[in-house]
Amino acid sequence: MSVTYIDAIREAQEKLLREDDRVFLYGQDIATFGGAFKATKGLAEKFPNRVFDAPISEDAMIGMAVGAAIEGMRPIIEMQFADFSSVAFNQIVNQAATHFYRTGMPIPLTVRLPSGGTPGSGPFHSQSMEGIYAQYPGLVVLTPATVSDAYHMLLDGVALDDPVIYCEHKFLYRWLKAKSINGDHLPIGQARITRPGKHATVVAYSAMVHEAVRAADRLVQDGWEIEVVDLRSVKPLDLDTILASVARTGRLLAVGEAFPWGGVTAEIVARVTEEGFHLLDAPPQRLNARDTPVPYHPKLWAAHRPTPESICEALRKLLSF
Amino acid sequence: MLRGRILENKLSSLYKAGKIVGGVYLGRGQEAVSATLGTALIQGTDFFAPLIRDQAGRTAFGEPLIDCTRTYLGSVKGPMRGRDGNIHRGRPDLGMPAMISHLGAQVSVVAGMLFAKRLQGTLAGRVGATCIGDGATSTGAFHEGLNLAAIERLPLVVVVANNQFAYSTPNDRQFACADLVEKARGYGVGGFSVDGTDMLACVSVIGEAVRRAREGGGPQMVVARLLRLSGHGEHDDGSYVPAEARVDHYGQDCIEVAMQQLIENHFATAEEIVAWQDQIADEVQRAVAQAQQEPVPDPYQEDWTALSTRFPLDQPISQPIFS
């Protein structure tokens, strides 16, 4: 019996609906249809009047959730694709994210963003928005990479009083399986050493953790032991775990699937350079998607995002410095 | 209405004397519409999301004058504690959310407040209202929010103050329909038109819209026609408003109309109104004086965090304070 990443997301929502009257689900096609990815399959039947289809109005979906949160609810909003959250950007970054700072009242809402690329999805169904949301004060940005994290971080995220951007990777939905939903259950804000090593540190999150582990596996044959750090949440950022790893290895490669200008990997490199310059034996490196829209064709797409091959190449360069 | 006008006249003076940092946005000419709505709502039961020209409505809904003066003058004791200013203030815990500058955005927020009450089983008898201008009817947020409220058949009242100019842009560059109230029909919501310079007409029409929403009639939209009798903000002299607009019917001052209506209908005497003005001027003076004496925020005392949650491992990005 195995559990997939999307099973974990569905299970977490079911548990939340069962145990917390304040939780309701709102999103496009999520009620009877069960969601574009079936993350809410069967929940509308089990929990009548708790799971609602939304009109194609991403801005109003978040505005509505903010209002509901003001009045004591804990809405979970499913964006059909992370890409479409750009339509809700104003309500997310200006309404939800500023609310606690301005008024002293926190806004406990969770926005689920089906994120990242899959073959053939093209420019508008593939984006990784975590860096954009992390840039704005007032948001917690979660990027689970494992089945257990998908489950526990959704539960823990909904329990937070602040707005949470929960980036779930579409590529992991059915591909990633685990024997059990229960893992080590680290708290939000703590990174995990997914794979210990001593020659270089790869800091990654979401699907890129798995690509980094694959790259690390390949480099074993050359005698390299690569440490892979899974950030789990990009905001808050667990700089301590990153710095401790870099202290062991002396080398840093930050890998992300988002566009290369700025973003999470740039933040990691900047923070490590500021706080741990003395720990570095080589210039810190980063690897991201290319600076173009996400292409449709699988051949272009595979060359657009970081892959085990490109991560290996970046690591070899880093190790040869 | 009078409280709003007298308070705002004082704010204008303070701004011109350089005592207020940032913008000052007045509701001059819109008091009848705004105060009527605020009066029709019940604080503690209803929700009210005011916009920039709703000082009169805020006061009528129950916002104390001191909330206004503290926010404009940056007192740390105000609801926004110097973190936001002027009309960007609210008491969400008292059913009055704090507006953001992005127009139309409060429509769906009020819808969400009402939706929460439905889920909690306490919606009956409650109304949520928000005000917007003619300019905000052009936003996607307005469309999305009103459409959502209509789908859910929520007791939402949207009052559109068509003051003929969005900042400097006239109606003919803002919308092409003959009358904004036509939009109500498109959304499947109740539509009302009213002369926004006529207090008694506002009491009747806005009161009816609120009553219908409260009684389960779904969302209602009221379009009030009037003229903004100030600039967009006090930095703006409104010189783009043509002279003929100022002298036409909708250019009349709703406060003067209201006073006349009160006297003609024997609701009050001219002497009583003068006494009210004196009393309010005194209240305003005290609210200003109190806020002026209060401490302003101290950057060294700020916690500089935008989250209510503390994450033990999170290290805030440290930035020195130069002040």
C-alpha cells in the first residue's frame, strides 16, 4: 500500500475538514468534479457545504477568503494552476499579506498552488511562483518535496494564523510515492538534510530535491559525496541548516525551478555569502530555469529546467574550482 | 454628514499647514450618500468597507473621530499605529475592514465576511456594504466580486458614488453604458439610482436597498449621481472639472440641501443646526488636539515583522535603522 504526494494533499484536507469547523475549501471545479488534479476527490460528498466551486475569478476567490478569515474561518483556496494566481496577485500580496502588519489581525488562509513544470504544459501551466510570493512581507511560503511533508506541512500551514502559500509540485503528484504518510514531521521553518555528504552542498526545494538527489547519486561513481538540503519552506528560510552544511562542505549550489532573475536561489547565495563567506572554498553557484517562458515541447522543456545532467555539470564545475 | 464635513475641513487645514504627511482625501459632496449608508447599517451586526470618500459613513457607522485624527496624524495609539495612514484604516474586528488602495478589492472581502457568517449559521438579518466610485466599476476586482456575491446570493450592498471623475478622468473615458446602474442587471443583482445630492432621496433609496439585502433579496447595487466638490486629494485643485458641471444640479452641495430639508420638514431649526456645528467643531478640535499630543511610532520600538507567527529558526534580514 503506497501513498502518493497528491493522496497526501487530499488526506490532509480531509483531516482538516473533519477536525476543524473553521476550514472550508474554495476553488474552481473542486466540488463534485474533485478538482483538475483530483486533490479534493470525494470531499464535497463527505463534507456537504464545506467544499465549493468558485467562479473563474481568482482575485475574488482570495478577496473572499480574506473576508472569511477576518470573520474567523480558515479557508483553503485551490488555484487551478499556480500560474493563474497572477490574477489574484493583488489580493494575495496587498490584501492578505499586509493585513496583520497594518491592522494587527492575522489572516489565516492557505492558497494551494499547483506549481512547476510537467511535459507539454507550456508557458501558462508550468510556473513556479514561490520566489515572487517570498519577496513580499507577510506570507509564509511552503514548498514540500516529500509525501510526508505534503501532508504535514499542509496541516501545519493551515494551523498557522498567517497567510500561507502552499506550493505543491504537479510533477510529484502521482510520480512520488511513499510507504506511509508519516515521516519525520519537522516543524515549518526547518530544513532537512535529505542526503548527507561532504564535498559540496546542494540546496533545493520541491521537485528539485529529487533531481538533486539523482545528480548526487551519479557523482558517487566519481568519488564525490554531495549533501542535499531540502529547504521545505522557502519562507521562513532555515539559514542555520544551510550554513552548517556549507561549513562541512565548503561549496554551495542552489537549485530552483523558477526563472533565474532574483528569486529563492539568489537569496540563498546572497545570504550564505553575507553570513558564511569564510566557509566558502569556491564561489557559490546557482542553477535555475532559463530566462524564457516555460516552453511547451518536452524537448525544450527538459532543457529549460534544471535536470540531473545540468545539476551534475554545475557540481563538477563547482568541485573543480 | 456634518461631522464628516467639519472633520474633513479641519483635515484640509492641517494638510495645508503641513501638519499631515501623505495624502488627504475628502468626501466633500458625497456625505449624503455615505452617511445614509452608514446610518442604515448596524455596527456589531453588519459589515461596512468604506472607501476614500466615506468619512461621513464611517462616522455614521460608529467609527470614533479619534480613529481618523490618530491615523492622519500618525499617532501610535490609532488603529493603524502609524503603519498605514489617512483613509487606509479600519477595525476589522468591529466589522469595518481597512481598505487597500487598489479599487474594487473590498467587494469580494465583504462577500467573504458574509460567506463566513453563512457557514457559521449566523447570516440571517445581517448585511455587508461597501462603497466605490465610478472609476472602480472599471476594475476586474469589482466585476469578480459582485459576480461572486450574486452567485452566492449574499446580502451585499454596493453603493457606487458616481462623482463624474475618477481622479481627473471623466465618465465618458470610464464607461460606455448609458447609466452605470445597467450593470446591476448584467450581474443579476438589484439596481437602484438616486440623486446623491438629495439626502432624503438617499435615505429612502439606500435604505430600501439595505432592507432588501437584509431580507434575503441578494446583492443590491445603488448608483448615486453627484459631483465631487474637492480635488481627488487635497494636493489636487480639480481644475479639470468644467464650470458647467459645478453649476448644474449635481454640483449642488448635499450638506446645504440636507440643512434645507431638515428645516423645511421641521426635523430641526436653523439654530439647532448651528448649535450642532459648534458642538461638532469642538469635538473635532478635541480629537485633533488629543492625537497631536500622542506619541508617533518609534522605529527602534517596532518589531519589524509582518507575520504573527514566530519561527524559532528564522533569522530576520537585519537592516540598520537610520533616523
